[in-house]
Amino acid sequence: MKSDLFLQVGMLARRSVVRTLRQPAMVVPSIVFPLMLLSINSSGLDSTTQIPGFPTNSYFEFALAIAFVQGALFSANSAGTNVANDIESGFLNRLSLTPLRRIALMMGQLSGILALGLIQALTFLGVGVLFGAGIEAGVAGAAVIVLLSLTISLAFGCIGAFVALRTGTGEAVQGVFPLFFAALFLSSMALPRDLIEIGWFQTVATYNPVSYMLEGIRSLVITGWDGEALALGFACAGGLALVALAAASSALRTRMVRT
Amino acid sequence: MSRGFWAVARGVAWRNIHNFFTNPAMVIPALLFPLFFFIAFAGGLSRVDSIPGFDYAAGYTTFVYGFVLLQASMFGGIFTGFSVARDFESGFSRRLMLAASHRGGIVAGYWLSALVRALFTVALITVVALVAGLDLGGGAVDLLGLYTLAVLLNAAAMLFATGVAMRLRTMQAGPAMQMPMFLLLFLAPVWVPYDLLTGWVHAAASFNPITLVLESIRGFLEGDPTKVLPAFGVALLLVAVTVLWARGGLRSAERVA
């Protein structure tokens, strides 16, 4: 029974990984866009490091974390689009006629996103180090950055899959994409929370889980080992992943019943 | 211009404007992106005005509004290019080419719809900006100069995107329309004045024609017009070049149709 599950997960995971990586239109922008924005913003906003209380004298180090979260947002889009394609093409209907277990389907679908997330995280980390970002927490810290980045990718990937399963269309997934960006923009993306001057913006950024995901990665790059920032980062990313996974599983159950 | 030209332009414009306002998938991204940029950066980066060397008297909200106004105008044009590509994919444009008595009117119609889209977005962003503390220091003449520049850049972006769409005739041409405009916009002094830029973006901004336009827009907003003639010169030159580009695109589409 257990070996059946592993076999099912393995087959679907392979399909999901191959399908994701075979689509340059999905992989390339999810890496190039965050790097381009990192390059432009770190050069354009470097003078903000002169604001008293700014935690580092390099905006590049500060902004590096944004690339990881932005990459994860693209993962949500990819995951959602892939699931929606399966629904629209009838693949999910055909799968529902087989003895495939739902958990295998869900885990298999998300494997492609994790593979994309890993490529993104290693690329962003490599570019960061190449262009002078010192990872204060060292090699172990770099590994934790990759782990946190994968958790964030999983969280947003599950949200994308949930939207696709609930609506059944790729158009709806694309429609939700700007909302993910809103979550990133309304966070401590551009400045540390304590340096945000506008009261309502600071409040929104404080309640926004994306702020803590950014701050978790940022702490390892700039400060070193900061237990609180890491705990909050993993709690927000992991918590969001669990809630979104439960929602996506429920949506999958409903869709399989309808099928 | 012949009556046929305007009849075609009116018909194409009406269809596109109607499609835009009745399709949430078109309206929402057109509104949300500039709005997010404005809120995120005017709110999140407001402390930037305390950086030594930041000498824009009207404040950071007004500084960011200048950029977002330009972004909304230019992307209003680019999104219209997407509509042109969609019309080619669906086969509508081929039928339109056969039916139109004056094909130049097709491009003029798309331009009118781009203008309406941009005006709608700019109006909404201006209201939000005024609520958020936009300080309009300029008088009526400054505002006329400001919005004329925005309209010229909207036309240039739309003509560029239409030229691309008419040559490639597929929605997959989206990045080819978007990316050059995105680079032109973001390689200008977006978040801080030109003198505070560092590194390669500083060098790129000095060659970027949009830098002149953006600085002029901010001058109008502040009530202290600056680099007006060079900015209008650049804007008119961009329109002239993109008119030729779009005309070439129309000829290419005519050959296929």
C-alpha cells in the first residue's frame, strides 16, 4: 500500500518536474525578472542606506531577500497554471478514473514547484554571493535560506493550486497574480518596518506574513543567526503552506467528486 | 483626413473602449499595477525624503506620483498593443483590414482607445494621490504641460506596441512590447533624484531619454518647470519614430491580410 503511494507520487512528481522545466516561458521569467529588479533597485535605492538606522550599508544585501519571495510568487503562478491546464485538458478527469490517491496527486503536482523553487533559490544565492553579498550566517545559513525559500515557494504554490482547483481556469490564476504582488508591495520589501514612516503602511506591513518571510531571509544575509526572525519566517511560510495545502486538498476532493 | 479615416478610427476605438470597460481581466491589472506601485513606494519609501541630497520640495508622494503617472500613461499604450495582438489571433483584424476603407484609421482608433484607457487610470491614481497628500505646486499651464507630456508618451508607447503586434500578430509578442518600455521606465530616476542614483543605473539614466521627460514632469508638479524644451523634443521625437514604426507594422499586416 505504502509502496503504491510512493510509486504514484514518484510518477506524478516526475511528470510535474519535467513539465515545469520544459517550459522556458515559465522558468526564465521567474528567475530573470527578480534578478533584474534586484539589480535596478539595488543601484537605484542604494542611497537609502544613508537613512539613520538602516541595518546595512549595501542595499543589494538588503534587497536580495526580495528576489527569493518574488521567485516564489512566480511559482504560485506556475503551479496554478499547470493544475488549471490539467483540468482544462481533461487530464484530471482521466486520472479520477484510476485508483490514484488524492494525496499522491497533490504531492506530485507540487514537486515541479519545489524543483523550480530550488533552481531559483540556488541561482539567487549564487548571484548574491557573486556580486558581493556576504551571507553573515555562513554556509549553514545559506542552506537555511534555501530551505526557507522552498517553504515559501511551497506556500505560494499551494495557493496557486487551490485557486486553479477551485475555479478550474488558468485565467483565474492569472487574475489572482496581481494580488500576490500586492502582498509583496505592502510588506517591509523596500525599507525595514521600523523605518517606514507612514503609520497605516507600517501597520499593514506588520500584519503581512510576507514581511516576516523577507525578514527571515534578510536576517541570515545581514545579521547572522537571529532566532526570532527565523522562527517568524518559518512559522509564517510553513503556516501559510499548511493552510493553503489543506484548502487545495479540500478543493481537489470537491473537484474529484464533481468529476 | 477623409471621413472614412475617422469612421474607421471611431469604430475601432469604440469597440476597444467597450471591451476594456466590460472586461474585468483588462480593467483590473491596468488599474492595480500603477496603484500598487504608488501605494507601495509612496508609503513604504516615504522616509527617502530625509536622505541628504533629496531636494524635491513637493515631497516624496508627489515625487513618486510623477513616475506612476508616466508608468500608467505608457502602460495604457502597451496594454492596447496586447489588444491589437489579440485581435490578430482571433482573426478579427484580418476581417477589419478587408472592411476598412482607410487602414490608417485602424491605428488611430487603437490610439484613441489607448488614450481613454490611460486617462481613466491616471484619473483614478490622481484621486488616490490627492487623498494621500499629493502636493500640486504647479499652476494651470504647468498641469497642461504635465499631462501633455503624459499623452505624448502614451501615444509613443501605443504606437511602438502596435508596431510590434502588427508585425508578430500573436499574444506571445507581449514580452517584446512590455520589456523595452519596462527597461526605459525603470532605468530612469524612479525612486530617487538623478544625483542620488549610484552604479550602472546612474550611467544608464544619463543616456535614457525618459530621464528628461520624468524630470520635466516632476518640475511641472513642483511648479518649477525644468528641461521643458528637451523633454518635449524627446517626446515628439519618440512619437515621430514610433509613427513610422507603426506604419511599417501596418504595411506588414496588410501584406499578410
